[in-house]
Amino acid sequence: MDTNDPGAAPEQRGFEFPCRIEITAVGLASADWIERVTGAIHALGLSFDADSVRSRSSSGGKYLSVSLSFDAHSREDYDAAHGALRALPGIKWTL
């Protein structure tokens, strides 16, 4: 695309659905944090690959990040996943 052409269409950005999306939830470390994160995604009816689930503790051990890849069929799936994770007690942020 010629970015110097004032008549050129704007470049498309974002996701093309359906797609596989990785999401990360960072929350207070607890024994069941991984299960709560995966359970929130599962409760939405979204499928994810169990092999994609990864976790990592913060340097001080106070927080635990959990990442997984799920199949999003629409922007609504993406938004619902973030919303469900942000509703979890102990959540700090999602990426």
C-alpha cells in the first residue's frame, strides 16, 4: 500500500475472526489461580488447548500470570473473555 497516496484506503489493524488468541490474566498468587482462570474461559463455552496454558510467578511471588490460547469466533468472544477474567477476585490485569 502506498502510504503517500492521500486516496489510499487506511491500513486494517486488529484481529480477523475467527482466530486463536492468547490471553493473560495476572492476579494474586493462590493455589487455585490457574484453575480459576481456565474455568472462567471454559464457562464462556470457549475452547482452548490445555497445552497452551502457561503460568509464571512474579519475582516476589505475590502475583501469578496465567496465559492460554483460545478460539475466538467474534470480537464478542474476545471481549467476554477479558470481562470474565477481570471479574475474578484477586485479578490485577489482563493482557
